Amino acid sequence: MMRNLVLKRFLHSSTSLARSSSSSTSNPFLPSSRCNAVSAPLAEEKAETVVFPRVGPGFSHGLNWALARKGIIVKDKAFQNLNYSELQKRGATIAESLSGLHVYVRGSFVGGSSEISKAEFSKLLKQVTSHISSISDVFVHDGVIGSSPKCDAKVRVISDSPAAVLSLSNVLWKTPTRAVSHDSCPLTVYVATSISAGVGDTIGLGSQGTRGFIAADIERSSLVLCGKAFSDTNGIKEALAALAGPVISARGGLPLSARLLVSGDSVILLFASEKTIQSCKDSLVSADAGVILSSQGVAPFFQSGKSSGSNLFKLPAAVILGSSDSSGIIPSVSKLSPGQAAYHFLAGYQDGKFTPAYSNGPSSSDLLELSKALLSKLQENQISSFLININEGEKSINGKDLVKLVESTLSKSIPPFEVKGGDLQGKYKSFLSGKYQEIPEEFSF
């Protein structure tokens, strides 16, 4: 008979240990020096002996050890990377989609102070891992954000429900078996669908958390989905994009809040407001914000209904920055130098308001450093850049008309950027100088 596997189970404390790769280096995209941090939600305070059953269906020594390192002690069985029909046999159904759940974020990120304290997230994670450990069947799914060969972010989902795994498997790209276990800094998603609704009190939600909630900790590379939160696909993508940024940047990729448009043999990188994107979403590779730009090419963060076998595209032929200026000061379409493109990208001007790097969600990247890196990519790869005024006076360009205008930049001779009077340059300068201490000399209006 095969000997049973014995594991020391370490109980949670209110603090967590952060383990970093010994080869970790400073990352200019992050406000702190964290680069390849790996979460370790267990503290070595007390230990009790846990005996794993013998090998059989739903059991793997290696997987159980890996889950134990994440605070999950498998009670009975753990199923890994089940396909659609296998999940259905285990009771998975397609859940009704949700939207509008707030994403609570802590850690080093751009866009505001942490909404959850370190102690609150530690307590929440302890409750969630204890809950999953109490469930007979645990479901694990491994995937990847970006699927760019060298610059992606691996993800492991640990869930108490096959329905949640089914939903998330339609968001993440597939990854080879063992890719996550061999990765130096994978993201971990903990899903507790059947946990008590009162768990929201841990982070002060009260009655607001009755439908479920999404909580992310950038420093731990961890995401918690409670209740029906696994059905809020947009909220999950927003949280995963924030978590993946540091990993992608550390591996040489640029995490950009852009979309892809393929025209013939050419790939176009498009930055624009959400309203503009929705007007032409049927023409895009994916309406979801988020692409990885690297020396290997460009890849969307997440799967979409249009996803085919290939999800890595060649380097873009052009970068389009969609601005909005109803005063008519900005021309309808103009060509930008790499320095101008970086400057307008950093500003993200939209009819009197600024959205730096066109990023609406929480971001863990230093947007000035991201703009510098974009400038380098444009110069190194000789990528053309253009500025389009989406809302020129009473004329608003959207939908198919916008797509045609974007595609025309590849074949027509576009005049260089030149404003039609006004003091728009002063507005740019005032905003950027107030937000950033020093703008590189290469950047220009």
C-alpha cells in the first residue's frame, strides 16, 4: 500500500509573509521596488498534522502541496483544469452576469489611496482560505493574462465552485500544464461563492457586500472574489489588469490600456475613451481594455468571443490616440512625432479633462515611466503615431466612420500636428507639471 502523505498545516495569523525572488530587481514602473513578489498568506505560528488520503481521482500530491502553500488544505478532492463538459458533470452552470460591483484595491497603485488596509485584507484572506478548506471539492484552473511568450502573467484560480471556474476559464488564456507551478510570480485568485455574506464586514462593506465583492491586493498578487462576484466579468478584468501590470512590466512588456484593430496585414493600436470604443467595438479584436506591447508583438490581455487560435499579433504599424476637443482647436487628424505621442498619451486629453495613459481603472504602473517606455518602443520600431479628434465641434466621429479614418492613416499623407489657436498647450502644461515633477525633454506638445 502507498504511504499516506503527511503535511504540516500552518495556521493563519493576521500578518502575512511576503516572499520575493532572490533575483528580484527594482522595477521603474512601480512606485516601490517590488518586482517579483510572491504572496504567502500563511504564517508559521502553530502547526498541526494533516494526513492527505492516498492517490485517486481528484487527488495530486503536487497540487495539494501547492494549494497548502496558498493556505488551502484540501478536505477531500481537488480538481485541476477540468474542461467544459467535466465542469458541467461536477455541477457547473452558466451564471447570470453581474456588473457594477466595486473593485476594492490595496497596495502601490496609481489612482488613489488604498481602500483596504493590509490588516483587513489579511483577515479577509484568512476567512476565505479557511472557507475553501472546509469545502469537500476544490476546483483549480490555471490560465494566463496576455499570452505573450515572455511577458505574460500566469494566474491560478482556486474556487469552491465549478461554476466560477467555468466563468473565469472564458476570461483567461490557456497555458501549458505546470506553467503556473513553475512560474516565479503567479497571480492567485481565491473564489468563495458560498461563504457567509457577513464576510463583507471584514472590510467594512456591511449591506453593500450582499451581492458579493471584489478585493485585490497588488503587493500580494492576490484577488478575492466573494459571493456572486465571479459573475462580474468587467470588474474581474479590471482587478486582474491592475495585478498583472507589475509582472508584465518586470518581464519587459508594456501593459497598455488600448485596443487592437487589424486592417489587412496591418495591426493598429487604438487609445480612446470608453464611449468611443463601444461605438466601434465590432471592428476591434476585443472591446476589453488591455494589451501587452513587447518586442515579440502585441497581445490582448483577455479572451473574447472573437478569439481565435492566435492571440499574439505582430508589432503595430501605427498608434492612434483618440482625443476629444469640441472647440475645434485640435485638427481632425494629424501626425505626431514619437515625443509628441508620448506627451499626448501621458495627458489623455478628453474635452477639457485629462485621463493619463487613457487608464480609467486602478493601475500599479508609474504612468510617466510607462510613457517613457512607449516613446522608446515607438522609436526603436519606427511605429507611426497619429492624433484623431473624435469630437471636432458639432461633428462627432464614431463607429464605422472612425474605423475608416483610422485605417486611412496607413495610406494617406497626414499633416503634422498643429493646433488652431487657443491655449490648449498651456492647459496640458499646467496639468502635467502639477502631476509630475519633471517631464522628459523628449516629450513635446
